[in-house]
Amino acid sequence: MIQIIANIRSRYRWALLAIAILSTATALLIQYMLFVQKDDAHIINVVGKQRMLSQKIAWHSNALITETGLDTPLHLAVLEQAIAEFTAGHALLVQQQANGGYTYLNDELVSYYFSPPVNLAQSAQAYLDKAQLIVNNRNARTVDQLFHVADSEALLKDLDGAVTLFEQHAQQKSQLLSYLELSFWFTTLALLLIELKFIFRPMEHLVAATINKYQQQKAQVEQISHYKERFIARASHEFRTPLQGLVNSIEQLQLPANQQQVQKQAKYCASRIVTMLDELHELQQFNAGQWQLKPVMQNLLTSLESVITPFNYACETKNLQLEVNLSADLNQNVMLDHKRLQQVITELLSNAIKYTSKGLIAISVNYRDGQLHIAVTDSGAGFAQNYPYLNLDSADSDNNFQGLQTGLVRVQHIISAMQGGIEFKDLSPHGAKVKIRMPLAELESTAEPALLPASLNCLVVEDNLLNATILSRILSNFNYSVITAENGLIATEKVTENSFDVIFMDLNMPVMDGFQAIDIIRQELHSMTPIIVVTANTAASDLERTYDLGANAHVYKPFGVSEIEKALIHVFDKG
């Protein structure tokens, strides 16, 4: 790109330079010709004056000869002045340059002035000499010295011819100037056409080719990015589907006491896999500019306990003590992005355990002065050793996710989005402490929790038999009746044949997917039965599409009893 810009700049400069040189030359030539023409006007004026002076000389000379009286001195003075002016004018007209050439005479005028038959210079000089003789012989003027009309008319005629020649010479110069102007104009047009063909048009083709090249590269990059996003979404979907069965199987295991530690390990590992899938999903949202908080009304204490409990196993594995201090007043419903708060807690506890080899991990959470206060403390190596890039005096940082290594930068981004603040501090002699504060709306009492409907007839639309079995088991434990369908087509048939209170709809299915099934149920069957989307597809655009088609709620895979219960309460609670 830099080379292309330099090439275009060079071509453009040469084009401008050529136009500037030609324009300057034209302007200078026109100025010179105008200057010359100005002299021509002066010369023509001098030649014209010579005619008047010749008549003036003849009249006053004859007056001096034929008249005597008081006017004689006046005639003499005027005659002397006329002779002087005529002499000066004649000298100007026949002025020569240093190289011997004439300043104002062209070849035709030189011949006119110095060659027969006219020989104007000689006849003019003779005319002056005769007048000068009259001036000099003041006491011996005779009638023989009179200027005859024929002599005066002959000189006047020759001077008229000189005027005509000078005028023709000036007109030739004007015509030459006109031709030069036209030639420069045509030359400029030709230069512009040459520049258009050899500079601007190749430049245009170069720019167009470059733009086309970069557009192709951009399209390729966008296609790669699209493939990457689709791959992440597909991989997330494929992981979440079997993970659903794994999580549920772990929860359903009835193990003796000596094997419950293994169950805790399995729960912890499954939890970490779900967390990584969530990070991939959020990375995709952030790159697409779709990342945003999603606050919901939920019990704060339950959210905190559910995310902290799996870390008991990780601490036990490293012989670390986990101290948890959750204030009792957190047992309230609060409008908050609970999932993102859980991600923050997960990241902080994971880092604390990772960099602590012995001692304890402590987390305390309380609510006071309208703010939620969270503190995570460890006895590990501290931030200065493991995160030298981290500013321990400020929570400011570049809010960028970096693959799965989102770390504390991701935590800072979430806290900043929640209008909160975070402080990183190294403890003495060793250890680290992270303090978080964020504004929180007044907690709502949970004295009257929302209850599930007493009975429901449920339709589970799921092509994966294991997931359908798990969801059916959860609903059966609520004492709800359940009918299953393998795809959207069967589901629409069952909706036509039966009356259901709620429909759990998967999205990715053979024969007919969940999108088309929801659309048919709403638009063709005109059924208003609540639809809860149950999917491993976390793409925001797909979820928005389901809501536009008429879905009422959604649950991500892998899900548990609590997720299904929350979705049902959301759909049926009218409070």
C-alpha cells in the first residue's frame, strides 16, 4: 500500500509540474508580447505625430519667410520646437541596437526608410535640413526657401505609408500572439490528454486494482472470521450436547462416601469445561460487538454459592483451606447479571488457587451502603511476580479478551461494565488480595418465593435421546406429564393433536429445525402455548431470531434442575 501511494504521489507531482511549467511559459510569453505591443502603440503614435510635425514645420517656415512683424519670434520658437521633436521622433524610429539591427524597424520598414524609391530617412532628413537652414539664416531668408505644397504632400504621403507599415507590423505581432496563445492552449490540451492516458488513467487503474485487491482480501478475512465464528459456535454446540449428559449423570450418581471425592472432581472438571465454553461464547460476542450485560432477577446468595462450591475440590486437591464468608443479607433477589458475576468469582478463585501452593484461599461477600463488596485473598506469590503488566493502583486496562487467556483483563472489563471498581494489592510478606465494589439496587425480599405450577402437560422436542431423557426426568420429578418429539415436524403434528401447557424446543434437529417449528406453531397453528428454547447454540443472533418468531424463554445446555425451574417460573410467574 505504501509503494502504491508513493507511485501515485510521484505521478501526480510530475503531472502538476508539467502543467505548471507550461502555464508559466504561456503567462511569461503573453506578458512579453503585451510589453512589445505597448511599445508598438507608442511607436505608431510617434510616426503619426511626425506627419503633423512635417506640416507644422512647413507652415511656420513659410510664415517666417513671407511675414514680418511681431509674430516672427513666435513662429521661430514653434518651428525650432517642431524641428527638435521631429528630429527626436525620427531618431527613435531609426534607432539601432548594439548588433547593428534596428529596434523598431522590420525588413520592410528598413527598405522603406533607406532604399529607393521611397528612402524616407533621406527625404525626412532633407526636409529637416531645409527647415533648419531657415532657422539659421534669420537675416537672409528668400522666397526660394519656401516649402512647396508638392514637397510637403510628398513627405506627408511617405509618412502615411510609414504609419501604415508600422500598423501592419503591430497587427502581425498581435496575430502572432494570438497564434502563440492558441498553440499553447492546444499544447496544454494535448498535455492533459497525455497525462490522462499515461498518468491519470494508469493511476486510476492502479487504484482500482489495489482497492479490488484489498476488497478481496477483506472479503477473505471476513469469510475466515465468519468461518471461525461458525466453528466456535458449532464446537460449543457439539461440546454442550454430550456435556449435558455428563453433568446430569454426575449429579445422578449415588456413590458411597469413599467415592464422593471422585464425584466432586468430576463436577469440578465439568464446571471448568462449561466455563471455558462460556468464555469462547463471550469471545465471539465481543469480537462481533455484541457483548453486553444481561441482568436478571435472581437470588444473589444462591448464585454465589453455586459458583464457589465446586472450588472445594480444587482446594482439597492442593491441601489449601477455603474460607467462605457470605453475608446472610445476600439471601435476596437482585437485578444483576448473575452469570457474569459468577465468571468474575470463578476467575479470581482460579487465579488464587493456581498461584498458591500452601496456606488458604478466602472469599468474603457482603452488601453495605448500596454496594456489593467482594474480597478474594490468598497466600500465594502475588500479582507483581505473575502479572507484571497489571497496574496494582488502578483497575484501568485494555478491555480486550485474548482467547481463553482472558484472565484478569476480562474481569476488569466485566466490573467496568457493571459500573464498579476493582483493586489489586500484594500482601506482605506474601499473598494477594482483590477487592471489588459495585453499585447494587436495593435487595428485594424473598419471603414469598415464586412457585412452580402444580401440574403441566409438557412437550419435549429434542433429537438427542439422552438430552430428551434428562429433561423428561427433571420434568417428571416436578410431577409433570411429558411427551417427546424427535424433530420439529413431529412436534407440529403433536401440537395439532394434543393440548400442551409448555413446549421445550431444541433448535438444531433433522427434518425440521426448531426455528421453522416455532414459526409454524405461532403463524399457522395459531398456538400461544409458551415455548422454552433449550439449545447448545449460544449465538445471540439465533436467540434473537427465536424470540422474534415467538419463543418465551431459553435455557442453555448443559442445564440442571435449577435452570429448568427458573425458566418455568419466568414463563408462568405473573407476579
